[in-house]
Amino acid sequence: MNTPITRLFLVVVGLFAILVVFTSRWTVFGAQKLQHNPKNFRAVLEEQRIHRGLIRAADGTVLARSVRRSDGTYTRRYPQNGLFAHAVGYSYTTLGRTGLEKSRNAQLTGNQGQFGSLLQQVTGSERAGDDVLTTLNPAAQRIALQQLNGRKGAVVALDPRTGAVKVMAADPGYDPNKIPDARVYGQLTSKSNQDAPLLNRSTQSGYPPGSTFKVVTAIAAIDSGRYTPDSILNGKSPHIISGTPLSNFNNEQFGDITLTTALTQSVNTVWAQVGEKLGKQTMKTYMDRLGFDAQPPLDLPSGELRASGEFRNGALLPPISRFVDVGRMAIGQDKLNVTPLQMAMVASAVADDGRLMKPHLVDRVVDRDGRTVDRVQPQQQSRVMSAASAQKVNQMMQNVVREGSGTAAALQGIDVAGKTGTAEVGRSCGPNQLWFIAFAPAKNPKVAVAATVECGQGTGGTVAAPIAKAVMQELLK
């Protein structure tokens, strides 16, 4: 008699456990996934009734706001059209979110968690989002896009002291106000659209850095104690590197020269020798400190960020891999692919006496009563090099602008430190990837910048340096 009762009891307990598991699965463990499921129409309707917070530039300019429709729902508007399309992104219930609209969605929608939602239901209060204030500078952003002048490329400008992103410009771009138009969205996302306007070239495109990477090699050379700015090497061309001849630009010949002269004149054979003598492990140490081989800690969605480094068959290689030619990597060749953000971070680390600050787009979050509920504090990402080493590399980069390949970036009355890059890519659209990285004023840097142009004619010094100069000039007003 007791055995059947026991069996029945166990069956009831088992069924109850199954009930608990399945209800918990949807109400607790799978709640977030269910809420964000695009087929969950209830969530879509609820979202349309939330008055999302504003997104503002550093000067208060409204970059994104919500507009109430006649039926009580809201839609998003972007008053600056495509000016900050890639950084701000877009938010539409039928298309999803990108940029800050996605990474800061919780604050913008006033999401206070389950307890906060229950409290709102009990009190009957309307859910509204907080405002997000960014570090972005509209005037400098306009200058950057004007300077790109329709050419594919990107410009990133940082405050090296704090990591605040002042400019994040990429061309081609798009107008987020037109995204809901099915025809426009189809054109923007079409695989046949070679412009890829939705791609944030500042953080998602990998380019060969050319000679701008020599700054990374210079950092490793000076800070490791293996070299000084006055160390002498021979710059003859060609020179055998990893068993293969390597030439200088236009096969220019140099005799015994200092490292400072080698950076000023961008002598490939000298810096390739330095890279070989430093070795892969030393190069890896400094690349890691600068943020290579990992996604940057920027407050954008992870899917909109790309690591910089050596790539083989689409996979990221560590600098110590047997597939890496360290001599050619040291001059920005081999299999290097980097983002403009990463190269702006390289310039920033030298500018701030060897400290690399975490880049960030958001300054603070403010509620509807004007109270600051969250403030982004500047954070050090790493100590890349000693202050003394940074000062030496700083002086070497100043020489590039004073009398080397970067003279087009010189500012009247302001010392500029920089480095050009001209990477031969041999694409049908144009032969070179053109670069310039810099910071100013050299003695008390307030801005660090990276500018690059795809498929260009000429050199980084003639094409990219003037772009960086104009942006620095605006930010230093």
C-alpha cells in the first residue's frame, strides 16, 4: 500500500519540479532573451511608448531625440542628420539599434530592472529615459568630414589626458532619419553596395598602417633600453630582412644615421632591423600595452569594435606566431591590419607621457530632473612606457613634422608631433592607404588624432596630414 503512494508522491513532485523549471525558464532565466526577441510584438509595442532620453554632444547640441506620434507612441529623430551617424547609431523598433543607441539603451529607456518596473506599475508613473551627454565635438566632426570630402576613410580624435573621443568621423556615412524607409535601408545594406555606409570605419575597418606603426617600434626600442634616439644604424637599401630583400621608399639610400633621422625620413631598412633585433616577444609586450590584439574598451556595442593586429586567413595572430615576419611588422607591413581608433590610441599614449587612457564616448548620464546619475571617470588602460621614454619618442615625432614627411601638418605657433604612413595596397580603386597620426601641442598635448584615406594617390604626408591638421586646429581653438 505504501509503495503505490510513494510512487504517486514522487510523480507529483517530479511534475511540480518540471513546472517550476519551465516557468522559471521563461520568467527568470530566459526573460531577457524573450524580451529582446524581435518576434515578441508585445515588447515592441511597450518600447514604442517609452520616451527615450536625449543624446547630446559635448556642447549640448541634440544628436538624438524622441518625437511623440498622434497615437501616443514615440519615434526617433536625429537633428544633425548623418553628422554622428556611426557613433550615435539609430534606434527603431522594427530595425533594432546600433551605436550609443544600443550600448546605452538601458539608460536611454529608463530601464531600472525588475524592481524598478514593478515600482512604476504600482505608482502608475510613465517610464522615461535619461539623457546621455557625449564627449563629441560637432564643429571638429564637421571639419573632419569636410576634409575627407567624400573620400573613403576615417578620422578619430581623442583627448589624450582623459580618453574622451572628440571626433569619430567615417565616410561614406548615412542619414539615420532615412533608415526606416525600406527602400533606403535595402540600398544601404545591400551586399552589392561597395561603399558599406553602415560600417563604422573608425572602429570596424582594418587597414595596413604603413609607417605610422614605426611609432610602436620606436616605443619598444626606446623604452626597452635597447636603443636611444641617437643610436646609429645603417640605412642602405635593399637590406635582407627575414631572408628577403627589403627596400626603402623609392629605394632611397642612407648611410649610418640615428634613430631620430630614421623616423624623420621613415627609413624602412633601419626600423626593420630594429624590429628583428628587438624580437617578437618585446614587440608583443608593447603592442599588448597599446591595446593591440584585443577589442578596444570603448563604450560601443562589441559587434561594432574590431581588434587590431596581425591577421592570417581572417584570424588574429599573436605577434610571436611563427607566421609573423617581425622585421616587416615593425615597419607596418606583413599582415598588419589596424583601426583608426587604435592608431589614435598609439599617438595618445606618447602624448600623455606614456599613459594610455581608456577611450570613451559618454561623459555623463542625466535624469529628467537634471541630476547626474552616472559620470564616466577617466581611467588608465595601461602604462605603456615611462614618461622619460615618451618624451624621447615625442621629440622624435616632432622632428617628423618640423623637417620630415609630416611638414604639411605644422601649425603656426604650435609644436606638432606626428608620423606619416603610406601603405601600398595595390587595389583597383587606388594604390595606397594613406595615414597620419599626431598630437598637439607637443609640450602639453590636448588632442591626439589619426586620419586615414582609402585607395589614395600620393602619400600620407600630402593627403592625410592636412586632414589631421585641420581637425587639430579646430579642437585647439
